[in-house]
Amino acid sequence: MIIIEHLSHKYTSSWAIRDINVEIDQTGIVGLLGSNGAGKSTTMNILCGVLRPTEGKVSINGIDIRDNPEEAKKQIGFLPQNAPLYLDLTVDEYLTYCAELRFIPKDKIKAAVNTAKERCGVAHFSSRLIGNLSGGYRQRVGIAQAIIHRPKVIVLDEPTNGLDPNQIIEVRALIKEIAQDRLVVFSSHILSEVQLLCRDIKMIEGGRIVFSDTMDAFNNYLAPNSVLLFLHNPPGKEELLKLPGVTRVDFLTERQLRVHFTGEHDISEKLIAASIQGGWRLSEINYEKSSIDEIFKQLSNKSAN
């Protein structure tokens, strides 16, 4: 659905993004992750035809957005970080206007507006001014304008930014529902949002792609460096610290311990052998995954190297 080749963009003398290559050909939610200023919004603006790239090529469903921008944009629905809402229009007036902008035939506009309203849960606010809606419902209207022409690709730039926790949950559910039959590219710098919503991750740092894989691969990017043990007859810390590779031991309860290690991929074998020899009566051993924050930090540092 989306092919990005050698994409670069320069603002005055500095490159915002450099040599980005991405190919996405499935439905579902793909996360574009990165810290503030990493190049996410620049990439999305180019993808949606808002910004002309300095170098590179973008195609949507086989249509080059530079050679045939009108046809390419018909394939895309875009909700930028600041939703393009007219606060003095009603929901119906605004969505009708958006349908006209999308060249939906006049005899199909009413049905398109009604479908978008129903899908985004704003039909009961049809006659209300957008300026009188809450932040969460304004965002729903913004998503409605992005899907009104039934595009194959939806691009959402920080769609939960500024919402309260309840509104975030509602918008998340809406995004998941929309992504059942189309591709949603979801941008955020909030790690938990990406982890909860996305099946694949494209991470940009310093204007370059530093990670491109599944959410599972992202979660397992760093090898674990600690294990949780349950010992019915645990030894003292000093005895555990004598094992090769063990760097720290924390007693969480009288029988549950966290053992930190380094450079020892067979640490479980060492602990099992030591337990048998020492009579520690080991009943559980589990590797702990690195936190998503640690992974993000590691990948962010990668971009600076």
C-alpha cells in the first residue's frame, strides 16, 4: 500500500529526515514512533502530499504522489496533529464540506457523511457547533473527515495528544475499529500508546529509521538482564553473587528474588545447578523483558552513533 524510497527533506540548511525507506502492504495499525523533533511529522506530511520532499519517492497503492498527487491523495485520509476543524460550523456542515473537498458525488454526500458520523460516534451531535464539543469528540470529528471518502490508508498524527484518560481510551477503540479493514499509520511519541495499538513499528530518530519490525520484535530488542527466582530455601546474597555473571541480587520477598546478570546467556543453567547443589529448592525461574522505555532509549542512542 505504501512504498517510501530514499526519502529526504531539508529545511533551510538542516536535514529533517534522511534516506528513509519503508514498505507497508497490509491492513492494521503501524506505529511511527520517535521522540519530539525526530522527523515523524515531516514524514507524514510528505506521505500525505502536504509537503514536497527534497529527495526521494512516495507511492500509495502504486500511485506516485509527486507525479499524480490528486489520485494519490484520494487513497489517503489524514488527521494532522492539529485537527483542521472549523469551530463555527456544525458537525454536519463541516463533514459535508469535507466530502465536497474529496470530490464525493453530490448524490452520495449525505450517505457518506452519515456513515462517517455513525462510525466515529458523533451522529447525535450532527447539529451541534464543533466549537461546543469536548476535545474527545472534536478528535472523533477529525477522524470522521479522514475516513469520509473511504480511503485505503489513514494517517493519524498524534491523535490522542491533549485528551484526558477516558477520551484516550475511546479514541483508541475507534482507531482499532477503523483499522480492521484498512491500513492506519499512527504517529506518537508516547510509548504506551504505540505498544497498545500497533502490530508493527517504524521508529525514526535523528531523521533516520532506526527500527522497522513487529511490536514483538521491538519488545524483545534488548536481551534480558535479570531473572525472577522463587526459592523455598534461598541462600544469602553473598552466595548468589559468587556465581559468574551475577551482578546484583534483590530479595523481593523472603523467597522471591531478582537476580541481575551480564554476559551470561546460560545464567539459568548456572542457577539451576547451584540450586541443586546447595539445596535451594528452586521452583520458578523467569527472564524479565526490558521495559519499553529502555528499548526506546537504546534505539534513540543508536541514531546518534
